[in-house]
Amino acid sequence: MAEGRLELAPQFERVVYHEPCYLGRHNGEYEAPRGLLRAVARDEPLEFALSREKAMCCGAGGARMWIEESIGRRINVVRVEQALPLAPQVIATACPYCAVMMNDGIATAGRDADVTTKDIAELVAAAMVRRATPAH
């Protein structure tokens, strides 16, 4: 995208971005995914109140996906509850563990009919403008 080799046509509305911990807090990359979301969304992407350095982490990259919660509430449910007041159509992330977590949270909330989870790569692929190839 930075080189102008991808042409994207905005396809999505009401996209909220869930910050993956390895991309964000561990590697300090906060702007690149937001730039991609601005390119694929018809409106300004939404932000969780807890985002960037303060984003909530599911811990799945550290194998917490396989550990049952023993105190408090399940992170996937809490995170989806934080998203729903924003009325998102899409919860975007850039982590396969986060995608599973958010999908489960959406299903638990009974909102899988009107809210979906997508990886940013899926959103970019769907927004790519297909160009006709010149005949040789």
C-alpha cells in the first residue's frame, strides 16, 4: 500500500480494531493496521476505550487459549461487551488467536448474526480492486 501497488475500494462500515498484543505492545506497531483499516472502511474506524498500550490481551499467544479462566470473567466476553456499545459490524484484528477469541465472545453474546470478526488481511483482500490484465 505504501508503494501504491494496491488499490483498495472501501467495503466495510463500523469497524472496530482489537489490538493484538504481539503486534502492539510487544512490537510497538500501532499505526500500520489503522492505516489499512482506514483504507478499507467507508467511515472512520472505531476504537476501543482500552487500545494501543492499554489494550486488553487475551493471552492466547502465550498459550492461555488452552487454559480455562479460574478468576474473574472470560476475556472474550468482556472484550465483546466493550465493543457492542460502539455498534460495530466488524471487529477487526491481526492475530488468529484474537479472531478465535472474538468469534467466541460474539457467539456467547448472541450477536453472531450482526457482528463478525475479520483479520485485517481478509478485509484488505475483500477491498482489493481487480484490474484487468493487458492482452499480450
